[in-house]
Amino acid sequence: MNSYYNTDNGAVQYFIGSDSFQQAEKLFSDYPFIYILIDENTEKYCLDILKKALPGLKIRGYIKIPSGESEKNLERASQIWEKLTNFDANRDSLLINLGGGVITDMGGFCAGTFKRGISFINIPTTLLAQVDAAIGGKTGINFMSIKNQIGLFCDPEAVIINPVFLSTLEDKYWQSGFAEILKYALIMDRELWNILDMRRYSEIDDWEKIISRSAKDKIDIVRYDKMEKGIRKNLNFGHTIGLALESFFLKKGVDITHGQAIAAGMICETWISSKMTDLECVKVDEIIKMIDKNFSRLEISENDIPEIIDIMRQDKKIRDGLFRFSLLRRLGKAVHDIVVEPELTEKSLLFYINNKNCD
């Protein structure tokens, strides 16, 4: 599959599938200076795969940072800029972001701001990055323990999605990416929900089909609403509460994955949907059963709720002090900009803590 869509600045090219490197090979010949951003995991497991697949790369240097969400900060961004400066990188340079969501988020942000912008290509190596983080032009870093507080919309030249990297993943990263696949099924792709067929992620074997479909779902939304003025907001389902939970645990130094946080957020926001949009209770039960089948509940208590709500107030989707959610109208259909009172948000967290059924 080779997909394109137009943006204000040109065309982002997507190459998806086992032959994606061959399809994209000609892109790299335009750049005399290529640098690769990696972490210790992609250096160990993915770099040789890339070099063997693209032996003609004119690599001038490597920039290595530690892995982990806690590393997606201003200090690490500064180190990337410093390395690029020491390498004498210029506006004819290309940065390849080889890694998961932290690498593609931060690498895109650093490329977009270095010398007012150099070209970059995302080569996502995790399931989460392949179906979500590397797609759509959102880049950024965390600041003051708030997820993606500083960033910009900045398109890569291309995104190369190849399933070969997924064989290197630990189980928890398969699970993390699966949360975003579930989100696409819930907000826009009921056929994908049927394909998943209430299975655990560990029971799935048709990954290339599911990854291609999920990536295309996001590409299609971004194509029509790059700057998140309308339908792209539907992608925030599960993220208003989920990102607050991720920031809550990040602040406490507790290691959870993005997918775990979003899974928790989807349970809460599915429950809110049942109160705000008349989502059928039987569907709420079905959705929560599927999420619980794939994710353990996070350890939060009633006493944690005020702090989680306070973190939510920093969310970029807050307008005029009001919480604006993307919710489910029905399975496979979402709506956005729904104002939800803080009290109902608190009740959803209580539901998450205390219940697994639609009460």
C-alpha cells in the first residue's frame, strides 16, 4: 500500500507494508547529509535492519537518547539540537526518526525547530507509533510533567511503516499500540471492531492487515483536518482523561505505557458517553469487556481524583474553563466538543475504580 495526502506544505508520502523500504528508497537520494535519531533499543534491534534494507543511505551521524516517556523533555531536545549543530547539519539535511512515539514526537519537534526547520522522515518501530504517533504531523515534548505541553504541527517528508520491526517488540508495547487500534474501531471503523472480534491482542495473527487499516483510518482523518479544527478531534476519544492519567503517573515516577493510560481513559469516556449521548448500555458493557480483556485497571484511588482533575485543566482541549470531550454516539461513531461537567468526570473515575459493568 502506498498512500498520499496533500497538506498546506506539500505532500506527505506514506509507505506501508513489507515492501515499504523498496518503495521509499528513492526519497533518500535527495539528501547529501542524513542523521538518524535512535534510542538504545532501536540501536540494538532496528538500526541494522534499516541499514540492510537501505544500504545506500549517506549517514553522516547518529544521535542517541535514552528511551522512555520521561525522556521526552526540553533537556533531551536541547541535546538533539546540540548534536545537530556539532554535526554541522543544515537545511539540506535529513533527520530519520527511527523508533517509537517518543522518538517520532521529539525528533519531529527538534527537526521542525532546528534552523527554522529541516526535513525529517519517520520510521516507526512500535505498534503505537505505526498506527498513531508517527502519523499526522503532531510533534512535541512534555513540560512540567504535562504530556505534550510544548510542540507544533510539522509534517515529515514521509512515514515508512514496515512490520519487520514489530518482531523486536516486548509484549507490553504490543499491548500499548493495541489501545489506539481499539480507539479507531470505536470512533470510526465498526468493521475493524468486527475484525478484532473480542480477541486479546495476543490472539491476533493478522497484524499487517490491522495495522494497514488502522493507519489508513488516521491518515484519512488527518487528510481532511490536519489542524484539529473539526473531525480530527474525534481522535481524542479516551485521551482527555487518559493523558491526565499518563501525566499523573509520570509525575509520580510510575512506569505505565501510553496504551494503558488511554485504555483507562476509554473506559471512563465510554461511561460518560452513556450518560451524555445515549450510547446503549449493552454496547458500554461490550466495549468495557473488550478493554478489560486486554488491559488491567490502573491503581488509582478516590483520593487521587482531585489531582487528576487538576491535571486535566492543563489539557489543550479546555476552552473557557470547560472540559470538552470526544465521546461515542454509537459503536463506530464519535462526536466532539461535548462539554462535560467536572462532577460527571469525577463520577467516571469512580466508576473506573469501582465497577466493571454498566450501572
